[in-house]
Amino acid sequence: MALKRLFPWMMSGPTIIVLVIFLAYPLISLLLMSLRDYGTSTINYTYVGTRWYEMLLRDQRFINGLGRTLIYSGGSVAASMVLGTIMAFVLNRNFPGVAAVRTMFILPMVAMPVASALVWGTMFNPTQGILNYFLEILGLPKSLWLASPNTALISIMIVETWMSAPFVMLIVLAGLRSMPVEPLESAQIDGANRLQMFLYVIFPMLRAAMATAALFKIIDTLKQFPIIWVLTKGGPLRASETLYVYGYALGFQFFDLGYGAAVLMCLLLLVAVISFFWMGLRRRSWMTE
Amino acid sequence: MAGQGVQAVSSAAIRARSTTQQRIMQAVNQVPFYLLVTFLLIIFMFVFFWMVLTSFKLPRDVTVYPPLLVFEPTLQNYQNVLEKTPFMQQLGNSIIIALGSVGLGMVLGLPAAYAMARFKLPGLSLAILVMRMIPTIVFMLPLFVAYQQMGLIDTHIGLILSHLILTLPLTVWVMISFFEDVPPEVEQSAMVDGCSRFGVFWRIAVPLSLPGMVVTSILAFIQSWNNFIFVLILGGSRTTTLPLAVFNFMGFEMLDFGGVAAVATMLSLPVMVLTIIVQRWLVQGLTLGAVKS
């Protein structure tokens, strides 16, 4: 009997060991690191309490990075939601080649981010890039894209949207497929037009799916690093430096372990707040099932 | 009588005209829809089209402005990458690390997924979710220090272990829903026949979930294959994987767009093929089962 009760824990034992080493240990260790001054070594340190956290409040680079992180996530997730929802509605119709189109829509999401970002980088090139050529054809002024502090962040957000919209599409499409048809039929009988159908019938039923997609994408965009690092390394003039990039630079370029750890603790806190919000939503959807 | 005849004829004509009109109108109504599909396809596929196109251009054609659509194709870029860079070695590193972390993730994660599917372990599910949500950089500072002290920097085993952070949560969560699909009656009758709890897992649940394991492995493989941050921090010259290699390649040969495009094409193709195989399960895999397809 005791053996029977132990069975689930014996089965998950190996996974629990991995979680202790690669989840609990790094989290506790990072918290401790953020309370220490390492100087230039990784072994010798002195305890400094909350000194780094007090410094953060006065660090303009940190505050700007936090702002950029929020703009980056908020902007690219909003754009991905709109684009992804349009794509889902397109794919929800039956037309010849719908399966092939669906596959093509998915590719940006799974292609290697470093490789895609490199190609985007060549397309953004202000003198030879094809994007400026398109602008020229359309009679619009050319842009400096990544080369200017004014447009660098928004250029990367375009790439992020391109990579994120397919994910939103998949989730909204799953939501559309699982939608009951009766409310739609009765709305049609009552003479609702297309816009009314969307606003008052379809959208309320899709809300849960869209919230899931949005929150997943917010968390994923807060974690974005490869495309920013490949395209601008946070520049020019730190114009695209998010918290993740700032934390990376502090920890691995300046080897400022203590202060870097404090910045990363703040990033972690941001993700934690959003995740708890998400789990609250998720629990509610479990209860209503 | 004649009047009635004319009326009948004309109403028939009106009816005929209105059906052709309707058909034309229906076709016309479809036009904006197909325009929208084409527009979206161009937006989402252009990068890949441009990547493949550029990879076949000679250096002199790459930097021409306005960009060329028609040019003399060449395999020179691919040849350069294969001959002048340690591409094959880096490909080997990528494959070793991806297969290692997927395999290890399976061995460790399968029993846990089964236990969670049958016994619901809320604390463990929460911990796994947390691991998926946390930005990877948060793990990197402590791991970097620990790896340095243990001499694990720039080792294959070190990178394989670190990639468990990617593959293990995914494996556990996706496999939970596949194990839940195994009918409990089959398991119960096996237990009546004297099979142990572990025997049920190993001889019944695992074989019945083989297709799910293939899907899970492919999803985990893509995660490991695409990852950049772990190898950037914990890797080195001996363990450089392809994402880091292509990143370094850009640094050294900033203007060799053709070469960059050739590497990018070679790196993206395998993942695209795998994606097409598992696309039915993508939602489940990428949301850790938050949405079931």
C-alpha cells in the first residue's frame, strides 16, 4: 500500500531532481547573487544587501530598458493579435489550397530565429535592402530602419510580429473550430449583419482563446533575445535595449554579476506577475469546464 | 393570352439573368478574400523566398540596387560555407546536443508525464509551467558560474543538460495529454492479469503512445535546434552549434549576404520539413497543452 502511494513520486523523481538543479537552484542562486558584490571575480564576494536594488531606481538605463520592454511586448503582441486573428478567420473558410496556406503561415514561428533575423537584417539594409526598394516603388520616403535610434525598436517589432502572429493564428483557429454553430445560426435568422455577428456573437466566444494567446505572447516577447541581438545588439545608442539585453550585457559583457542579477530579478518579477494573472485565468477556465 | 406568354417569358429571362448575375456577384465577392490571402502569403513567405533567392546569387549580384529578381544562379555560396567554415562539425554539434537533450528529456520526462496523467500532481505541474515561463537568461548567470566551477563550459554534456530546461517541460506537458488518451480499461485489465504499476506504464502506456512520442520528440528537437542563448553563454569553440555559427559568420563577413543566406537556408530547411510533419500537434506542443487541438 505504501509502495502504491510512492509510485507517482518514484516515477517523477528524475524530473524533480532536474527541477531542483535547473529551476530551484538557479532561482535561489540568482536571488543571492543580487545581494552580493563580486568585483571582477565569480567566486569572491561581499554581501551588500539591497544596494543594487536601490541603485536600480536611479539607473536611467534600467528605467529606459523597462519602458522599452513594455513597448516592445505591448506593441508587437497587439499587432500579432490583429494579424493572427485575421489569418485565423481566413483559414477558417474552406477554399482550395487551405492546408498549404496554413502550413506556409506557420513557418515563421518555427524557423530558426537567428537565421530569420539575419535575412530580415539584409532586407532592412538602408542602401541595398529590398524594403527600401518597396517603399521607393510605393512612392514613400526611404527609412533607415535599424540604423536609426528612432526606428530601430519598431523595426525589430515588425520582425517580432511576423514571428508571433502565426502562434496567435493557431490558437484563435482552434477556438473558432471548437465554437458551437447554434448561436451563429440564430443570430443570422435574427438578421444580424457581419459586423454585428463578429462583435456580439463570435468575439465573446473567442475571448478565452484570445486571452490565452495574448498572455503567452506577452511572456514570450518579454523573453525575446536572439532577434534583438542579431539585428542591433540593443543599439544604436541603446535604442532597442530591453531588460533582457541589459541584463545580458551586464552579466556577460561587463561581468557585473551582482548588478546584472538584480536587473534579471526585476525581469523575473515582471514575468511572474503576468504569469500569475495568466494562471488565474486558466484556473477559471478549468472550473467552468 | 399573348400578354401572359410574354410575361412568363420575361420573368423566366429575369430569373435566368439574376442567377448568372448572382454567380458573377459571388465570384466578385470572393476577389477581396483571395487578394487578402495573397497579401498575407506574400508578407509571411517573402523572407523565405528572399533567403533562398539570395543564397543563389553571386557576390556581385547580391549588392545590386535595385535588387535583382533575375540573375545567373550559382552554388558558390553553399560551396564556400561547406569548404571554408567548419559547417559539418557545427552541424554535428547541433545534432548531438539536440538528440542528447531530446533523448534525456524523454527518459526523465516520460515516467513523470505518466504519473501526472494518472495521479494529477498539481505542485509538479506548477513547477514545470514556471520553468517554461521564466526567461532563459534568468538561469544563465547562476548556471554560468556553476558551470565554470565544474569545468562544464564548452562541453557537449554541459549543453545537453542545460537544454533540458527547454526539452523537459515540453516533453512532460505534451506527453501528459497523450497518456491521458490511453484507455484506463486496458490498463486495469492488465493489472488484473498481474501486471505491476510500472509494468503497465512500460508495456502498455508507452507502446500505445509511440506516435505521441514521435511528435513530442520533434517539437523538443526544434526547440533545442533553434536555441541561441545557451550556446552563446555556455558554449565555446568546441561546441559551437549552428545558430551561434551563423551569428558569428555574420560578424566576420558582414557583407557576404549570399553566404549568410546560404547558411540560413540550410538551417531552416530541416525544421520546416519537421514542422510540416507535426503541424497537427503544433498548438498543443507550443502552448504546453493549454489549448488542446
